[in-house]
Amino acid sequence: MAEFELTFDGAFADRGLLDFYDAGKALSGFQRSLALTAHLVINGEIITQAPAAKGFQLLIPPFERGSWKSKAIFILPVAMAALSAGKDSPLGQIVTSVYDVVLNHTMGFHVDYNKTLQEQYGEYLAGKKITSERIDALCEKIEASIADMHRPIVISQTATRASVERCDGRRVKLGPDLNSLIYDYVKQTIINDEDENIIGYVASYNINTYSGRIYSLIKKRLIPFELQDTAKNAKMIGLITRSQHLNGQSRSSGLGYSNDAESLVSLAATELSSPTGRTKKYLVSKVVPAPLQP
């Protein structure tokens, strides 16, 4: 078992009050970010919807009087009791460490992945294929949830700051404080002036939204993309769906891509990135067959 706590301070929060709607959104963001992190640690896979998380429970106890804080209690099933016994359980510590890394990265603070995780939990993380690329993908998935955790601070302004801690046994602070400056960073997106040539494998594509995910050979991770009007024609969409189809047929790894050159595609795209240079999304203006790889 592990306990995590989200605490708001300042303004109405010092009297135990927050805007009702913003408090609900903040708790939802807290739950989702923690659930997606725990699911990656336990199952070695990235998901997008918190209800799909499995292998553990996240429970919420009653609120405490005189402050505005909420706890999330992480519990593993009896079948995994050997890994979850006591407050310093291995899995609880790994979830804590990964969540700390993800909070820091998402909110703009650099953490050395290899130093903080691989040296301590290398064998377990390697077994679950939890790589720095997957940590990066997790950051992308929970970015909106981290933004929602700021709502009482920046929308209703019923608090001025917040913090996340591991609170069973000794207290361990996770990530930076949440405040209006951090929110501005999380919400900020930089649009690069020039198109890039992105070569990779299409892992997913939605015909209704003209959006999907591509495994970039250069970035070595899955990145969301969206087709612009110039790419919304039958020929270019056909190349996208062909890449997805061939990739799905010959996929030989668990990372969402294959090693089959036939499923490669080339995108001319504008990159949307965070202030630290992490690619958030590609806006695709043109799709062509990928050049032959050496």
C-alpha cells in the first residue's frame, strides 16, 4: 500500500474551501495521472483512459477538516502481496519514483531518468520494458491531467498553490509545487516555423478525426499527429492507412511499431513542442511514401 496526497493552500483553501467544479477537475486529474503511472509500472503498457487501468486499486478516504487535501491510496491485489507488503513495498516505491519523474518532466523540471530509476529498479523496469521513451509518452498522456490539477489555482483562484506528496511513513515531496507559473508552462506550446520530414510507422489512425500516432525513427517514440486540409485527400490518407495496416500485421515489438520497411511512411509536418523541446504533436501537411532505408 502507498498513500499519495494532493494539498491546496492559500486563499479559500486555507479555510478548507475550493470552487466545487475546479476541485472535481483537480481530483480527476490527480486520479488519472496516478492511475496511468501505476498501470505502466505494473503492466508495462501505456493507456489513455484511467478506467482501463488494472492490477491495482486507487481508493479515496474521507477529507480532513481544517485544510483542503485529498489522499489517494494505492493498493495491490492479494496475488501480488509479496511485492506490496509494508509501507516500503518495492512496487509502491517504484510507482512513487516514476510518478515523481513524470511530474517533474511534465512541469518543466529535468530529472535524470537513468540516475533516478534505472540504477534503483533497473531489472524490474527492463522486464516491463519501461524505457525513457515510454516515460516520455506517459508525460504526453497525463499533461492535460496535470493542467486540470491547477484549476483551483488559475481558474477560480480559490487556492494559490498545491503540492503532491507520498504521505505514508515519512513524507516525500513529489514533483515541483503547482502554481500559476507552472500552469503557464504546461499549457504553453511552441510552433516551429519550418516543416520537418518525419519518417516512421503509423501505429493508429482515426478516420473521423484525421488524427493518429506515428513511431518516429528519429525521436524513437510514438508521437500524435493530425492531418491538415492539404493532406486530407484519398491518396495521402491511403498511405497513412496502408502504413497502419502493414505495421499491425508485422509488428514485432511492444512499442507500437514494426521493423518492416514496407510499413514506413514519410510526413511533412509542423512540430508542436513544449518549452523544453519535447515534441507534443505533428501537424501534417503532406504524406508521401518513405524513401528506402539503408
